[in-house]
Amino acid sequence: MMLRKLIRPLAIALAVVLVAASCGDDEEDAAPPAPPPPAEQPAAPAEAPAAPAEAGGPSDAPGGPFTLSVGGTGYAMPGPAGGILGALPPDEVFPWTYDFDTAAFEAGGSPAAPFDPSIRSAAQNYEIAWVSGWAALEFSQYIEDSIRSTAAASGVSIGAICDSEFDPEKALACAETVAETDPDAVIFGNWRSEAADSSMAVFDAAGIPVITIDVWHPNAIFFGANNYVSGALAGINTGLHALETWNCAGAHVLLAQNLTAGEAPDLRTSGFADGVQAVCGGDVPVSRIDVDGSPENGLQSTTDWLTANPGAEVVLATSLDDVVAVPMSRAMEQAGRTGVAAGHGAEPNGVERLNEGPASETRYLGSVAYFPELYGVYAVAALIDILEGRSVPQEIHIDHVWINRDNVDEYYDPDGLPIHTLGPSAPAGGPSDAPGGPFTLSVGGTGYAMPGPAGGILGALPPDEVFPWTYDFDTAAFEAGGSPAAPFDPSIRSAAQNYEIAWVSGWAALEFSQYIEDSIRSTAAASGVSIGAICDSEFDPEKALACAETVAETDPDAVIFGNWRSEAADSSMAVFDAAGIPVITIDVWHPNAIFFGANNYVSGALAGINTGLHALETWNCAGAHVLLAQNLTAGEAPDLRTSGFADGVQAVCGGDVPVSRIDVDGSPENGLQSTTDWLTANPGAEVVLATSLDDVVAVPMSRAMEQAGRTGVAAGHGAEPNGVERLNEGPASETRYLGSVAYFPELYGVYAVAALIDILEGRSVPQEIHIDHVWINRDNVDEYYDPDGLPIHDLGP
């Protein structure tokens, strides 16, 4: 019947930043490489599922060869070497927990799960001190503003503030000054690696946990850029420009390096070179020049190199930041040389340079953004976790956005000031992307305007209506928090004790249900909890109530209740409430229970848009007629799949496409008969575009159309075995079956068990946990399922 859960890459494109500390030891007064700002990273398709288990690090930073997608094309990248502190690949990043007795972080045994930067409500008013890397820079001011706004939204205070002025001696003095104020934690923005050891010795002696920005420090959480990927992103885009403009002929890469910033930031330059060569070929020569981080030195050093290398026909240049990259472009312009420079940071000088004119005139192509205005979101969230005893990844990396003249106006005003709205306006952001009103859904790179579902539908609440719930064992009721819930983290937990969890299946005869049960069992074993009583509700409301009574008598610690008949919701929950047993339900809302289920409207819209696109390509949408098979006993929330489908088709084919509904009881036989009856009664429906709540009915709908010789297609939900088998029978022109939206029941247990462990250990969870979806058709079905419809992807725990 209904769901599945993938891990969702980070909610919107939250991103953050990186600064490359520069300046040589003898150039104490030189300007530092302006630290960089946020990002839209070239990433895997949004619909691709990611494993929620204990694997997978806190970033997309690769550790070896990988493919980077830019503009829909994948480019083979050699990747950085592992072992570089501040640039560790995911399998080398471990969860760290601060031990206040030893004043040291202790590492966990498995690679860290991705870090969730959503705003927390702190348990108390912690005091956090802030040491700026160089307050005179706008970049630093953005960071400080972000820290202040996030602290206010999280209920913590900003205590002592000190400006290290890009000076190692001042950095140490700042460490001593803020440590004397005895803050609970410190955000340490020192960009001079020479001061790392001595400054951390001060904080370690005082027993103060620290998160650093952009430069690695011992016994501190590192927060900074995904250096190699950001460099590669700039390099690929620069290579593509060189290919289009000069066919890469005469290309020569010029890298301005400042090794005083450390190995990690220098990965931006090596990533750039690799990116250019991925497009233009590995024989493109690469040269390096040393710079001290100041714009004056960047201009002079580039001019000197250009003078000494007249044979470099097309110069493709970069540095650690825009502070130097912009002067590199000016040097090329002044010398009348061919080529372009690309920067890092999308800083005001870079944005202003972009707005001066096209790259053919300015020699400045673009910059990789880091968004310092979001640094505080990550840093404050990480410190709250640390202070409250939770582990965080030892390194937290970020994604990036390539900024050029085509998109700069979407992010910055003409003065280089950010105009996007990505900051922490509140501790909002729910556990899903479920919209509550008009929104744009992107399919195949095109955005489609969707009216969105109404708010207030239980089991389909939009993010700002979903609150954190904590179970009160004295009252046997969930209590709601005051601010919208943060996204739920489904990574596998190690339970504090061997809890017993009971499981009531929605209908054990369905393979979908068996996948759920297998997932529950494997996740429970991985988490150190036991599965107790098991009962099959057989898609029968009376049996669901009987199962509730049966499992409650065994006195489990918690229950995963898979009842899919809304008629049994109130009576079944009365049993669990009387017994004081917390419950998570699957796909159907129940009172006083955590709802886990599909992002119903979005999944329907995804199916509808893809079906509309097929109708547009095949029949130019002429004669299209939407047919929705509804089963209202499942409740309002699941029915949003059908309304979302209709809206999706109309977003492609026009709002005048007629829509009809038929009632079904959920069985394949009834689905076949009801569709046949409707087709017989509606001979004028030329092109039928049909859907239901699941493949159990959608496949028979396609068979009814095939048997009647009618034109059109059906789309399902679930990507269940019968749906996959139907896809493999032949093209939609023969089977009338176009595809299905996948829900991956083999991951349900990951979410359900994790949520129940949190509940049993006193932590809040969102009152509703929604999921993402993947559109499965004949083009990609083999990536996810074998010919029998069995999953072949490796997403389990």
C-alpha cells in the first residue's frame, strides 16, 4: 500500500562557507584571502535515495575518484587524497562527543552520519563566545550576524567577542581573553594556522569545547568548505567555457597558492586544475604562483607570471578566494591576455567584477559561493549538540553554488550583498519538504507551478504546522514543543537498553508489508533492541483493534502500528493510551501517535507531472482526461496523492484537463472492474491518464485500459513488485503502464525504530515524519529493482 523513506539530502540548499586564511608569516599586515560564502552543489539527482544507516559522512567530500555532475553531465574526477585534516572524506570522519571531565573529544567507532544544521531550541541559555577571523572583512561580519541571529532563535547568548585581525599573536590573545570569561563554548574564527596549537591549549586547559571555521585546529570541530569539490566545480565550469570559446586550444591553468592557509584550502586549486582537465584533457599544463593573500600581491604576481610566460595562449586562473582572483583577472585584462579567472567566495568584489561586463572583457568568469551568512546556523547548532551531550561529526563540510553572470542576480544585489533568503528566520523548517500552499516542483530540470495542498490535514501537515512531540509517560500523551520541528535524522541509533518493540502489520500478505517487517527486524538488531509481539491486521479494522489489544497485553516498550484502516484509529489508540505505550503509525494518521508516511501530495504531483509530460510528448495532451481511483477509507492524507496527480497533469497539459474519480476498495479485482465500468461509461475520454493510491490498484487500471483497447496510461504509487513486473512487460504503448512513485518500504524500519528509540529515551521527534520519492519508469527501473520487483539497491541498515 503506501510508503517508503529515503534520506533526504539537506533541506533546501542551505550552505555555508569557507575562508582561506592567507598571508605569509612575514606579511602580517597583508589582507587574508577573503573567506568564501553558500552553495548549490552539483549533486546527485534529488530523487535518488541515500542510505540512512551509520555509513556516509557529513558531506559529499569524496575520498578518491568520483563523478561530479555539472549541467547534467558527469565528469570523472581523481579526487583528493585522504588524511588531510580539514578535508577528510566521509569514511574518515567520525562522530565526536565532548568529555567535560577530560576536556577532549572522544571519537565514535563508525563514520559519522550527515550533520543536521536545523535550528535547535537549547535546553538552557548557554553562553557562546565568538572570535572573528578579521572583523574588518564583510565576510566576517556576515558570519557574526548569522551567529547572533541563530543564537537568538535557539535561545542561547553571545558572550565575549574578540577580533583576531588575521594575526596569529592576536588570535592567541583572543583565546586567552574569551577563556577568562568562562563561556560554555567558543566559535573560533582564527584563520592563521600558526596559532592553532597555542590557542587550543588555552581552551583545553579551561575545558571549553570549540568549533573552528575554515582552518583545522586540534581537539576542535572543524567547520568549513568542501574544498576539493568547490575547486572542481569552478574548474569544470571554467573548462566548459574554454571548450565553448576556444575549443580548449592553448589552455594553460594558473593556480595562485597560499600554503600558509594549510593543505585543506589548497585543495581548491588542485580541484580546479582537475576540473579543467576533466573537460579539456589531462595534458593541459598547470603552473603555480605563490601569493600572500593581498589583492596587490595577487595583481603583481599574476602580471609577473604573464610577462614571463608569453606562450600561455589561454590562461585559466584561480586562487583561494575572490580577494586574489579578481586582481588576477585585472592583470590578464591589463596585459591584453586571453583567458579567464574564477574565484572562491562570491564576495562583494567578485560580484561587482561579474557585473562590470562579460568575461570576454573583464576576464572574470565566476566564483564558487560559500554563504558566510549561514555559518552561524551550523556553528551554533553544533555547539548546542555538543553542550547537550550529543555527538557531531569531527568535520562538517558544505555544498557550493557556482555563481556567474547568468545567476548572480538570484543571489546578490549589484553591491555584492546577499538577497536570497536562506538564513534562520526562525527555528522553522519541518521534517519534510511537504509544501503548504503554492510551490514549484522541479522535474527533469524544469519547474512546474503546483497549487499545493491545504494545510491542516493530519498526516499531511506542511512544515510550519509540524511540531516536536515528547512522550510523557506519566500522562501517556505526547506534549508539543512551541516551535516547528527540525528535520528528523533517521540514522541508526545505539539504544541505551534492550527495548522491546511490538509490530502490527497493515497486511502481511503484501510484499510491501514484508519489506517493512524485514527492515524493522534488521534495524532493531543493528540498534540493540528486540522485536516482541507481532500481529497482522489483515487490512481489517476489527482485526486491527484485536491486534492492538493483543500486543498491548504483552507490555512492550513501544509499538509500530501499521494499521491502514482509519476506522480503527481511535479505538486502537485508546488501547495503547490506556496501557501507556507510545506508538508510531505508518501511512495513516492516528490520534496521540507519531505519523510516519509519504509526502502524499508531492508524490502524487511527481507522478502527475511525469504522466503529463508523456501525454504531451505522445498525444500533445489532446483529449487528455484524468481518472483518479480513490479509497477514502484510507483518510484525507493518502488521498492527496490523487489530487496531486491531477494537479501535476494539469501543470503540464493545462488546467482545463477534465478530472473524474471512481471509488475502489483497495483490491486488484475491484480496481480492474471499477476501471472497466468507467471506461465503458465514458467512451468520449480519448486519452485516459489514471492513478490510484498504490500499484495494487494502478496495475489493474492499466490492464483494464489495455483490455478495452483504450488510449492512455496509468501511474502507480509504491513501485511494488506487481508494478515493477508490469513495467518490465513492455512499453507503455502496449501495457498502458507508465511508471510508479517509489516509497522503499525496505527503509521504513530505519525511521520507525530510530523514532521510537528517541521517544523512549526522552527525546522529541516531529509529530509527522514525511519522506521523499523517486519516479520509477522503464528508463531507471533496473537501477532499483530486479525483474521480479525485488530491490537491488543497497540502502538498508
